[in-house]
Amino acid sequence: MSSAAPRAHLARPPVGDLWLLVVAVVAISTSGPLIAACTAPALAIAFWRTALGSAATWTWVGLRHRGEVAALDRAAWRRMAWAGVLLGAHFATWVPSLRFTTVASSTALVATQPVWAALIARRRGAEIPRAAWVGIVIALAGILVLTGVDFALTPRALIGDGLALAGAVLAALYVTVGQDVRATTSNATYTAICYAAAALSLLALVALLQVPLVGFPARDWVLILAITIGAQLLGHTVVNRVLATTSATVVSLAILFEMPGSTLIAAAWLGQVPPWQVVPAVVLLFVGIALVIRTTTRAGDPPSETPPG
């Protein structure tokens, strides 16, 4: 990240950053619909997006950050490797969730990551503001409403909801483990090592479960490449760039618009129009998560939310 002074908690971002955030949110919002449209096995999609993302980021790190990588100590390597395993586990749960439930439900539930990150921080001794607790209760109410609606419509969707929630918890653990390392390591190096560890952990899982990694139609490879370039690289990379000059609170709140963004794309492209009963649940989730982000994220801190897509 840049050495520029962090901006105020909710200060207006530079105009250029606003446009970059629009690009990032659109890129991230394509992830759920692209995964839902891809016929390749879910774990294969998770593996290839991390493997291809790792290859791309390692190319950059090899050109610009070789000295930094060489200077890393064992403790840093262990923490980043563990963060990568958690990232791989996040993708191993969230990506398959889109095979069981709608893009709207899966995206809304995985976006609860900041709620679980706040609860993990409280478990580690951090103070949680009263407003954040209100947000947590509102978000949990939204989860109950959404999962209840999904179960009433089709019990199979409850499996997807559970996987999406597991993905949110694992993403929160990933952010928690990586925070200390990110304070002293560039995002490029951190991302490259995490993606590599995630890809290796997913490779072990697909080998254990005998999931095929090749033999897909050309259309699936195009979709996997689009997921990697869009959400995996363009979304994450642009978010990291904006964090250098815009507060983490503003960035995290902007990322919340992945929820309606993914839903609109899935509705227009895949015909996945969510039932009206889902709307109150998503509104509760949006409001609750926004409260948690606003009251627990401070300028200069790592964001309480990283794009789950």
C-alpha cells in the first residue's frame, strides 16, 4: 500500500477513486453469476481461479518484489501460508454454495464476513462498539429470515446457505490471520503467497475427492478466465489500490453493493429473479453489515471486508 496518509473515516474519496471503486464493484459482482453459469465442478473452478491468480501475481512479484520475498522470515511464511489455506477453504465452501442456492442468497450470506470478523476480534479481546452489536443483531436477523425463506422455497437451498455462511466465517478468519503480515508486507507479495497456498490446498482437496481439473467445454474455460481476471485480479487489485488513498470504511461499504450488483446480473443473464420474500432479508443484512463496518473499521486499518468473490 502507498505511504500516503490515510484519509478520514468517512471523508469523501477522490473522484478517481470513486470511478475505480465502481470498476472494482462491477468486477466483483460478476463472480457469483459467472460461477453459477459455469458447468465445471465447483472445486475445479475454485482451484483454477487461485492457481491462475497466483501465476499472474507471482509474475509481478518476480519483477518488482524479489528482495521482499527473500527477506521474509519463517514466521511470516507460516502466517501467509495459513492465511492461504483459509482462503482456499473459503473458496471451497462459497463456490459450491452456488450449486445449491441462488446468486442473491449466496452473495448476501457470504457478505456477512465483517460480522464474523468483528465477533472474532471480540473473542481476541477487542472492544466492540454498541452500534456494532446492533448491526450484528440486525445482520443475524437477516440471516434467519433469508435461510427461512430459502428453506420454505426449497430445502436443498439450505445446504447452499450453510456453505455460503461457512465461506463468510472462513473469509473472516483469513482476514484476521493476514492482518499482522499485511502491516509489513506489500499486498502483491502477500497476495501471491496466499493464492499459491490456497491453490495447493485446493489441489490436495480435489485430488482427495477425485474432482476432474480438465476436460471442460471451451465456454467453461472462458468463464474461469473471466472470473480470474475480473473478481480475482481486477476486483481485488483495484480495491487494494484504492485503499492507499481512501478510508477502509468507505471501501468496505462500497463493496457491499456487490449484493444488488450480483443479483441484478444473475437476474438479467441467468433468469435468477429472487422471490420478493428475499428482499426484506437482504435489506436487513445490508443495514446490519453496514453498521458493523462503519463502527469497527478505522482509517488506515486493514478493511473489515475483502471481496469474497
